[in-house]
Amino acid sequence: MSKQDEAGLILKLYELRREDTMRKARDWYFREFNPQSIADFTEAMFGEHSGHLRMVVSYWDMAAALVNEGAIGLDLFTSTNGEYIGVFSKIESLLSEIRSAYAPQFAVNLEKLIDATPDGRNRSTQARERMNAVREQIAAKQAKRV
């Protein structure tokens, strides 16, 4: 595949991320989806935001498959995307339970990409810690207003 073809795929992935429903799904995923247990995941999976959860994870799993299969080079992908790390960080600790309960292949491409990304697991941990810190700051500010 040529560099131009890879660039075209990267731009197509960006275009898909801008679609209105996908923007809403991504917004929900990062603002409201904070599973601490398989019960939290299950509630989201079968609740009002089931479509959002499935859309975000399946989008990044598909994008990861493009990288894993060589349609997009790892260097190009990782230099133009970082959101996949945040997506993975929210489900990483629950993956074995999710796979046992629902689908053995759940986010398998995304996990493979994380493992291929330089320092991927550490970056996932750092992303999770940053998001938790932001949530705590927001909660503290809201508590002061009450």
C-alpha cells in the first residue's frame, strides 16, 4: 500500500469520527462511561448508551485492525491518533471479564495495537490516571457548589 493510500485511510478515519452520532458517542464515552466493574460495563452495554459504547469500541477496534493488518503503518497511525489509548484504558482492567461474559474477541484488535504501540500499556495506565484525576477535580468543584 502506498503512503498516499495510507494517508487516505487516516483521513477517512478522521472523517468518520466527525459524524454527528459518532461525536455524541465519543463524548458520552469519555465524559460519562467510567466502568469500575463488570456490572458497570453490563449496565452500559444493555442500557440507554449501549449503541454509544458499541460504536466507540468497535470503531477503534476496526481502526486497530487496519494497522494490525498493515493497511496503515503503525508509525503513521500513532503519530496521528491517540484517542484509541483512552478508549482502551477504560476497558483494559475488565477485558477478561467482558470476554468471558460476552465475546471472546471483544476489542482484540485494539489490545493488539496497544501492545504494538511503543509503551502502549504504560500510556493506557497514564491515560486512565489522568482521566480519574480530572473526574476527581470536577467532583470536588461540584461538591463545593452544593
